[in-house]
Amino acid sequence: ILYEDGHGNVVDENGGPEPIEYIIETITTHTDYLKHTVSDGSSPTCSMLVEKSKDKDVRMNEASTKRDYVHCTV
């Protein structure tokens, strides 16, 4: 099992350095991750970036203060 030690280094479970050098890249946001992910077809999962139009407003409805209850008897 390999871990990133917070300084860009890969270490094993004992804290020792791994003999093979790995490049650890910091990605700032999930959106950046999705933009940089390459789908090679070998992975069973596929990431998809869905961009929403920022000029459309969200339709809001006024919340009702009255609660509706269903009465059931046995």
C-alpha cells in the first residue's frame, strides 16, 4: 500500500520511500479532475463532466406552512 506524505512523496506503509519515482499531481477541484481524466475504456467506471448553463435561474416555489397529514386507522 502506498501513501502520499503531504510533501509530494510516495511512501509505503512503514513510512519508507518507494524506490520507483511517482509523479503526484495536485488537482485543485473536482471539475479540474474530470477535465483531466482520460477514459481509456479499461476502467469499469466512466467520469462525465456536465456543465450547466449559468444564465438560467432556478425556479423556486413558496413553501407551505400548513402540513398535510394522512390519518390511518386499523
